[in-house]
Amino acid sequence: MSFFCTFIYSSNDLNDRYKLWDDLIRIGDRISLPWIVCGDFNNPLNFGDRLGAPISAAKIEGFKNCVALCGLSDIKSDGCFFTWNNKQSGSARFFSKIDRVLGNDEWMSTFPDSLAQFLPEGLFDHCPAIVCAQKLLPSGKRPFQYFNMWGLDPSFLDRVKESWDVPLYGVHMYQLFSRLKRDCQEKLHASPGDPSMSSLESVAVESYRVADTAFLSFLRQKSKLYWLKDGDANTSFFHRSIKLRRQFNSIHSIQDGSGICIHSPDGVTNAFVMYYKSLLGATLDHREPVRVSVVQLGSIVPDSLHAVLCAPFSDVDIQKDMFSIDGKKAPGPDGFTSQFFKDSWSVVGLDVCNAVKDLFLSGKLLREIDATSITLVPKSSHPTSDGF
């Protein structure tokens, strides 16, 4: 595996650092392989990179411009956030993040799970960094997710109908869940995600337009950048956003409740499970039921309002509510966004309406449908413990 590595030991003089930024830009223009740039830049990159003293915009502007033009970004790091301090006492002491490990897009693609660990500085004033460059670590089985681009495939409705027409028995809600979970997922995985959708350059212009629209839809959904308007074809920006988002959301090491630093994927998972088990508590063996007599002592809605609240929903009402949900919103535990139901309403609409009406008639909701997915999203770029 070939890559470039540039080690930095920057000057204390700002003018000299501007020369360094220009040199890095010239080097970056000639590099097409994975590239990592690491060391003492002697310059903060963001306003939050210093504690105890202010940072001027003029001081970070040149460095930030250099990083952007070189296509560099911080690789995932843990350990000490601030990498230097002036070793003064009391209010005269301040901390800065002036040591960094930066990688270009090729580095992030080749080593998506690379990690920079900044150790305590000890007797020195800078924190040493250990860089672990590794390829993608094994992760758990990813759940099914419906991608909105699949609805653009000409065979989409036929495949949904093919799986939907399989006879099933049980309550309406069970039939809906089973068709979605068992049959429809298999059919959708079979073809609309086929790579041939993104390589239709040799066919008619209309087919290419459909494939291109589907590809952009996929990138938007993966990058979670919903504020971009339809028609924005900056695919390199989308790819970069997806990589950075994946890197930001990954946690390679963590301190558990005992202060022990854990680095193995299974150990990190278990640390979070134990933390939230202790946070959420245990299930009560006995819970006192609601006392109807106490409820009836309060205000009760009149019969006219009661009739309105208990009026049955029509199929039109259910379809209207379903279509009001933004198709780009995150899916439920079954992996289907509301866009799937919009795209295939002519096939699945009746079953969806029957399942919803069945819920209000019976008052019972399948456990599989009532399930909730809990996803840990770091709110800090530098999480150190299971309580963040």
C-alpha cells in the first residue's frame, strides 16, 4: 500500500507559516495517492482550539484556506483534545490544539477507520500522537434501509407487486409487517440497487437522466444533507460529506464507567450497553394500574366531542397523512421511509389503510411495529467516555 506522509514542524512566526501553507498547497496539487499531514502546525484551525486565551480570525484564516485547498480534514482522534499548553500557573495558563493529523480524501477512503491517539504530554509541552492506519474494521450486520432512488427504477412497482401478491393470513397489521419484512426487502435488494443503474451512459438520454437522478438521491440520503436543493450535482461534495459523517459518527475507543480505556469494537459496544442499562434502570415487576375512579373525578369531554375523537378514519385521511411525511426523513426500525409507501401506494395502500384502521379498532400494536431503534450520535467530535 503506497501513501505519502508529510511531517510538520512549523515556525512561531506567522509570516513564515504563510510560506508553509503555500508549500503544502503546491505539494497537494501533485499528490493523487493517500496523503497524511501530521505534526506541530503551531496554529489553531478552529475558534474552539484554544482555552484560556482568544483566537483572532486572521490567525486561522491562512491555515483554514490551506487545509481546504489541499482537500484535507482531521482524521478521527481520541485522547487529549488540547495538544499543547504553556505550563504556566493559574489564570496565566492556556491550552491550544496546534498538533494535528490531517488526511486527504484518498486517505479517508483507503483507511476509513484510521485513528490518531494523542497521549498526555508528560514532561514536555506537546502531546505525542500515535497514528493507527487500518482498513475498515468489522462491524455488526447493517439493518435493511430503503433508498429513495429505488423508486425511480422502471421495474420497481412490478417487483413490489410480485412480493405483495403472496397470500398471507393473520390480522391486517401482521400481514403488512410480514410483507414488508420478508418479501419486499428481498425483492428490492435483488435489482433496484444493481450497480448498472449508475452506468447507463451508453443508453438513451432519458435513461441516463433517471440513473443520474437516482444517484444524487442516494448521495443526499446517505449524506443527510437535506438542505441542498434538487438538481445540485456536486457529487464530490456529497462523497466527502458521507465520508466525514461516517468518520465523525465512529467511536474506536472509550472510557467505561470505571475509567478503563477500551479499544476493541466489542468492548466499546459493551461499554455503551452497560452505561445505558445503568442509566435507564430495570423493569418493574409490579406496576399499579391506573385508577379509573380518580380519572373520572376530572373534566370529561362532552359526548359531541367524544364522537368526533372516536370517528373512524377513512382511507383518504390515512393516505393524506402518509403523504404529508417528508420522504427524506429517517426510516423506522423496518428500514422503510415514507417515500416507499408513496412510490408504491397503488400496490400497498389498501394494506396500509387496513392495518391503521385495525389498530384503532383493536387497540393493539404489534411489538415489531412498536419497536424503536436507538442510535448513538456523538455530539462532540472528541468523545472520551461513555457519558460523553
